[in-house]
Amino acid sequence: MKPEGPVTWANAEEFKAQMLGSMGKNLGRVILDASLVSYVDSKGLGVLVELTQQMALSGKTLKLCHVNETVRQVIELTGLRPLFEHFDDINSAVRSFL
């Protein structure tokens, strides 16, 4: 999945619905290419946490790649880095599933 723009209170629920729809069409392995995500606020981050936890409970995995510095800092400052697997590029994320 490759969302575009910020993930904030204004669109977090729509983002969540799109992600849930995408999760139903895969084999339990989802890579979120964040290269076009400019910013994530607390609501957007909360949705990412919720999705990651829901996936883990159902035996699925969500991995992030191409996370920009702004989004990375938000994740770091909130202490949520251990919850998310980050990769510099999509190929590394794909290989991590092998």
C-alpha cells in the first residue's frame, strides 16, 4: 500500500478503512510504502498502532518502508519505534519476509 499526503485526524479513518481492505487481500504480509506520507499526527499514529496490533493478533505483519525523517521523528519521540519494523526500501522489506 502506498498512501499519499499526511495521515491526520482529518483522514485517519479513511486511511484505516483502506488499509483494512488491503489486508483482506493479502497473505498476511503488508508493506506500507510511506514515501509519499508527509506527516503523521497523533490520530494517524494511533491508527498505525491499532492496525499493527490487529494484524499481529491475526497472525499478519505490517512493515514500513521509505519513512521520511519527519514521520520517523514522530515515531521515535512517542516511543513507538519498537512496534514498527522500518526498512529503507521496498526490496529490503520484501526480503525480510523470506
